[in-house]
Amino acid sequence: MPPDGLRLPPEQSSPTPGSLFSALLSDMSGSRSYTSGSTGATLKRRASPSFEDVQAETSRKRVKDNLQDTPVSGNEAAVQAATATINSGALANELEQELQCACCSALVYRPVVVVPCQHFFCGSCVVMWIRNGGTNCPACRGLSSIVTPSRALQTMVDVLLRHAPDRVRPANERIQADEIYRTGVSLRIPSPRQASPEPSLQPRNVNYVQPCPHCTAGNQYGWVCPQPIADPEVNPDHAWHTEDGTPPGHAYCGNCENILALTAPTSTRCDFCQVSFCGIGIPTRCVAAPLLMQHPHGLSDIGDLIQCGEIYDCFDSNTVEVDIMLDYLTAQRLTPKHIYREIVAYIQTQPRQFAPLIELDLFQDIHNVAGGIDPGLSAPRSRICRLCATEVFLWGLRDWWVRERRKGFLEEYVTRRPDCLDGSGCPRQKDHGHAKEC
């Protein structure tokens, strides 16, 4: 029975699906139709667009129903099955392209999303990006801070692999990625490191010492040096020659290396390296701060730890243990300054406090300028410079990690590893397989 509004010529009593489909296409185009009571084709005005849309949709549905009712031969069934296979393969290819990691250009594995730009990557790719110094989104280089796991993307990947299992990543890649990134862990992209401000270096005469900021009467700092240095440009007869050493009552700043007055209110001295600091050149760096208020030099965030080769030296190149520690610090959002404070607090509870570090000469010759004489092992240590704070941090980092592991915050796969019988003296620290076991 032909659709409404369509009369077939008398000689075509049983139309074939092909002729019926052609007639329907002609009817949907609106260019010609068959009128009731006539055997020939007559032209009429084109239907309105809204009517054409409804009629086209209805006609397509009727054609589909008629074709489904029409029995198909074996060859036609094979063609339909092949067409469905081709379409599903094309869909899988397109979906795989859409789910590619922007870093490794492969099907995303353990996907994570960067906030706020919403670019997604493999979790292991983002971890390696951060470890190599990345401080923004790997795709758009936009400022980002948080990377979160994506359950929606993982569901799409699972659906794809369920219907196209041949698209799965190789087993060795998945094993390696699982060692780098643990599923469900949020990551933190370190903020870009700001360049240090340039010190206000004073012009120096190679033969004579320039006056310190406090040597001139009426200076802007409101304090006058009791032993002023003569300006070689104004009073060359009383100028201090560089070959005569450091002028009395003065020293050179351990950071900006400008001359300073030892008794000036802005001057401070590190109780570890015995080097003085002016507090003027770069106020935040040219200073020996109280122990618990200082920042380790060059270690502002986790990104700095990742790029610091000396961190691996602290663990005798045991990269497995270092990676576990870095993942823990990232998950707990612990900063190097927080670790440094805990190390200092622990040392202060020990009977000899900082004496073992002094005996190891950790603080000797770490500045470009000479320091004073150490008063002795039992001398109080209340102020420290940035470089000495870094030495304390590196010296106590491994023992801090041992104490931190005992708190029970680590995951089971880490805590169930037995301790090596040889301890810190184990000769197999660099053995990757042994490090994973113990």
C-alpha cells in the first residue's frame, strides 16, 4: 500500500523497494508529486519548509519500515553486516582520536583533567611533565594549579575498549605508567618560579673599598657607622686599599657581596657559616633569619625538589624511594619549608643538637665571601642563612622520611614493603628491582 498522497501508475501494481524509494525521494524534494485521480505527473507550488521537514521525516520512517518488512537475500544481509562493521570501525577510530593524550599522542590511560582549562592527559604524562619542570598546562601553557582524575573520560575509554579491545595500550606501557601515577590521586602543578630581584650593586674601585651604606652622615637608614670608610673619590689619602683586607668594623654580605657595617641594625650573622648579611641589597635574601623562619635556598615547592639532583643523593640514588616520597608530598601538599621546620625541631630535641652537623663541616665555604670563626660546638645557634638552611634540609631529609613513614599515612602498597636488612648501608640502593621490594 503506497504512502498517502502518492498514486502509482496503473501499470506498476506492485512497486519494488527501489522504485518506491525513488518516488519518495522525489516527493520529499517538493519539485513534483502525483495528484489524486490522475495518472500523470503534474507540477505544483513547492510546499512550505516546515511541511517539507515533517513530510520528509514521515516518509523516511515509512521507507525504513517497508524495507524492514521486505525479506532480504543472503548477499544483501552480508552487505548490511559489512556496512555495520565499517561504521563501527570508523566510530572507534574517531573516538580513539578524540581520546588521545596531548602528551604521548596515544589513547589516554588513567586520564586526568587540568583545571581550569579542562585539557586532559594520561596521569603518568602529567607526573613526568611536573618532574621535568612543567609549571603550567602541557597543552595550552595556561596557568594551572590542580590536576584531578576524570571519571567521565575513564568511562568513555572503558566503553571503547569493551567494543574494540585491540585499541588497548601495550602491557609494558601500562605497567610503567602505573609505577609513575596511582589512579585517583590529584596532582598539583607547581607555580612558576619567579626570578630573584637583582641586587643593587655599588660601583667598586678595584683598588679601594667603597663606603658602606651607613658610612655617610645623614644617610637614609638613620644610623651612622662608628668606623666610617673614606670615599676614595672624595678623600683618596685616607681611602682603604683592598690589599689591606676588610676595613675594621665591616664585612662583606654573603648574598649581594656589598660592604656592610657589622654593628648596623640591619646587619645579621648566620650562626652556622658565620657570614654576615647587610639586610639592604635584597631585604628578603640578604638576611640571616631565625631558625624556624628561614627558607631553604632554591627549594620553594615540590617542583624544586623534583628538579634537585641532590635529593636523590640523600637516598643514595634510590629513585624508587624518592618517587614514593615525592608522590606523598604532592598528595599531602607538604612544602620544603614545612619539612625543614620539622627537621630543625627534631634536631633541637637531640642532646647534641647541631653539633654533628658542625663536625661534618657542612657549612664551610658555601659563600663567596669569608666568614668569621666558629665559637665552638656548644655555641647557641639561633639564626641561619638560606644556604645553611638548605644544608640542614638535605642532611635531615632521609631521616625525616623514615619518621614520616611511621605515622601511617602512606598507602598499603608502600607500608607492606619490608625494610632492607642492610639498612642505609645497602650496596643495592641503585638496583631498581631491589628498591621496589624493600
